[in-house]
Amino acid sequence: MTVAETIEQKIRAAFDVTDFQLENESHKHAGHAGSPGHGNSHFKLLVVSPDFVGKNRVARQRDIYRVLKDELAGPVHALSLDARAPE
């Protein structure tokens, strides 16, 4: 399973997802100091879920970081995150 597939599987299992978009942006960061060069290090994620209703931006991000803690400690160097409630 790829890093992107793992991220999607974990997010969909943890939240009631109404919109999910994941873009691998690793190619934009090839050669910079923090890039491990394996092509699965930089991602842009949009998650829309009613689970985020009543939570501020920081609380939503913390929820997602908690779910993806292993990926963030391993192959993922950077995660651009947009977590929204369906409004």
C-alpha cells in the first residue's frame, strides 16, 4: 500500500468523510534539505467531515495529526492540511 493509500484509508476510517482530496506534492520539493527523495514525503490534504462541526481549525488539525501520527513520524515530511465542516 502506498503512503497516499494509507493516508486515505486511515482518514476515511476515523472520520465521516463527505469530501476527500489528497495531492502528492513531493515532486515540487525534490532536492530540498528536508526531502528524503522517495517521492512520498509532501502532501496536500482536504478533508470535509461533520465530525469537525463546532471545532476550530487547530482542533480539527490535531484530530487529523493524531490519526496520521505514524506517517508524520515516518515517510511524510510535510502535510498541508485543510479540514472543514460541511457548511
